[in-house]
Amino acid sequence: MTPPRRLSSPRTICILLRMKLSGVACPDALTGLSAVAQARAVRAREVRPRELVEASLRRIDEIDPLLNCMRVVRADAALAEADAVEARVRAGEELPLAGVVTAVKENAALAGERLQSGTASPEPRGTHDAEVVRRLRAAGAVVIGTTAMPELALWAATESPTWGITRNPHALDRTPGGSSGGSAVAVAAHLVALAQGDDGGASIRVPAACCGLVGLKPQRGRIPTTPHPERWFGLTHLGFLARDAADAALALHTIGDDLPAFSLAGPLRVAMVLKPPLPVPVSAEAAQVTRATADRLANLGHRVYEVAANWGLLGPAILPRYLAGAAQERSWLADPNAVDRRTRSVATWGARMPARLLRHALESEARHRARLLEMFGDADVLLTPTTTKPAPPAGELLKRGAVRALVNMSAFIAFTAPWNLTGQPAISVPAGHDHTGVPLGAQLVARPGREDVLLYLATQLEVNKPPKRTHLT
């Protein structure tokens, strides 16, 4: 078992000093390329896929000891995959993700690797790829490794007693969020061009917000969860973390099922909601960057206005599915006891929960969906903060017991979880920074099946980005 990396180790201190003195923190010409640019360059034979992988491996070796975002690095396998992609391109295959260096979250099955889902369970090496991984490889992506996550994807921070703390590349003392925090960090720090994640209540959008990325949670079922028919009883959606909207769109169009014909005309109507569904405060900075995003959208010609929220009582519809999902995921482990006390508590609550509570949660979904859709009124999209406050200190959630961790996490992700219940698409886009320079995000939520609206607005917002302030990126 690989021990957790320590921020204070002599090696990482030396790396940090070298970065400050020599500018190693800046991505090079290859790792700085977007996914769209990497694929275009490979198809044009301007760069070899092997060169892209080698550049990423160098950057992982140099930077990841500070960040702890990669769980498994498949150096030899990725180089072999890169050579195979080059041969396919030379044979005339049209590969939309040709040579794109990609990472997948550790709970996505990857042939030849152990699917430990952030735990210490001694899982056997897998023999098959998850469907999302198969599609990535079929499209020409090179999977360089798996990314760190909290145990069973249960938490909005990426940290565990077994694998240590994953750190935000914009400020090493802050969390990158979770549960797809390793994927977010790998993209934000230019270790990979694109990363897969999943989102059961916040797990793509919150890390995207904390790391200054685009985080797309598509419509439920747009990307299949095969080999499982569903996860967390329908709450979990598969998606991607990317540095810009074009990369997110490329991934969705390449991997997604049954995409509608996208057609937009004229300005859109954007309804802003600043009141969260829980009685928790929204920090001044989170509200400020959301209002600034509203101003940017208005300046782009869209009609933006604030609306009152009618959230209703969502906990009884969401919490039973989360708890039962934790119990189910734990039961899939080779050693269900190889988890920490918090995870064991949450999964045990789920296993002991009366079946009628889960049944009621599932049966109430349609009613909650109808009410939440009424919040749109005549709007095309809702605008909210992604998180209620800036990224908390790294390791803070790990210190909490199960109950306090759930309470703290629920307050932090209050704006994101409802849209897992409804199943409709949502995206987090970069919106600004807190007073220390750590990113904050704004969430856009579309009507069912309208990822095109989200990607259209995200692309427009990139024309007038908030000021960029970074630490390691």
C-alpha cells in the first residue's frame, strides 16, 4: 500500500522551493494544451500521443507529491496506449479525443487496476473497463491513471486516513472539494487535459468551483453508469471536469447518449437564486461572484433577474438515497470493513434504514421535480452560487465525526444537491475568487435535457472571464 504523501516531507519542500525559483509550476507547451487542442494536434500529426503522455508524466512526477491527486499512474500502459492511438490515426480512424491525456476517478472500473473507491479494501485487479472508460478509449483518449477520492465518494472534500489529503493547486492549505477532487486537481494543475468524474450531489460541480474549472453534470443517464444500472439509487450522474467549455462539450458529444439537436436563438432568460434550500448563510464572497456572473450575462445581452426560491423540504427525498447508496457501495468491497469509522457509520445507517423511507424518497421524486421546475417560471436557466462559501481548509472535514461531517458538508453544497434529485443538467463555471485568490464558482441549471444551454452560456462567459489569480497553475 502506498503511504499518504506528506506536505512537510523533505522531497515536497524541495519541490516547492524549486518551483518558486525556476517557474516549474507553469505548464509546458504540451501540458498547457486543452483537450480540443491536443486532439487537433494529434490528428494533424503535429505532435505524437507519446509526447503528450511523456509531458504529463514529467509534470505528475514533479507536482503531484505536493497535490496528492493521482491514485494510480499507469506510465507504461499509457505510453503503450499512446502508441496504439498513433497507429489508429495513421490508419485513418477519425478519433475525436485522439491522444487526449485523460484521468478517471478511482471508482470507475479500469482494466488492470484495483477499484478501491478511496478505501483500503484489497480489491482484485479489474478485467473490464467501465462503459465510460471504454468509450473514452474508443474515442482515442489515453487514460494515464486514476484520481484520488474520499471513501465511497461520500464527502465534499478529498481526504482519507489511508490515502491522505488532496490539496487545492491554488492554495495548498485549502481543499479542492470532493468527491471528484483528484480529477479536478489533475486538470487544474495541468497534469491531464481532461478528467472523468461522477456527481451524486456535488461531486463534479463543487471541485470545479474550488479549482476554477468547468464542471459538467449532464442529464441523468446521458452517460451510462454501466456495469451498474444506476448508483446511489439514481442520484449519481457521470460527467467531466475541464479547463474550458469547449473541452467539456467535446467530452459530452463524444461520450454522451441521445444528445438532442442543439439550437439556440436570441438572448436567454436567466433567473438568479441566492437563497439556499437549507437555512444556512451564503458568504458575501459567494454571493458577490454570483451577482458578478449575472452582470456578465446581462452584458452579453441576456435578460437576468432575481427570483424567490421555493425549495420545499428536500432532505427526506435525498438523504435516504445517499445513505442506502453508501451501504450498497460498501457491500461491493472485497473487505467492507476496510473503511474509516465515518464511512462505516454512514453505510450502517443506510443498511439499517427502514425500507419504507427509501421507497418514499423514490416515490416523492416526481413531486419534488415538478416544484423545482416551477422555480424556473419563464426562465431558460437558473443561476446560483455553486458553494455557499469558499473552499474550507484542507483536512478540516476529516477531523469531523460522521454527523458533524454530514451537517458541515450539506451546508457547503446546499445549492447543488437538488439537481441530482431532479436529474436535470447543471454546470459550474469559474466566477471569481475569494480575498486570498482561491476560485469560486457559479452554477447554471438548465431545463431537462438542455445541456446545450449550459455549454452555450459557459462559452460566452469565457469571453469575459473574471480576473485570473493562481498559485501553482
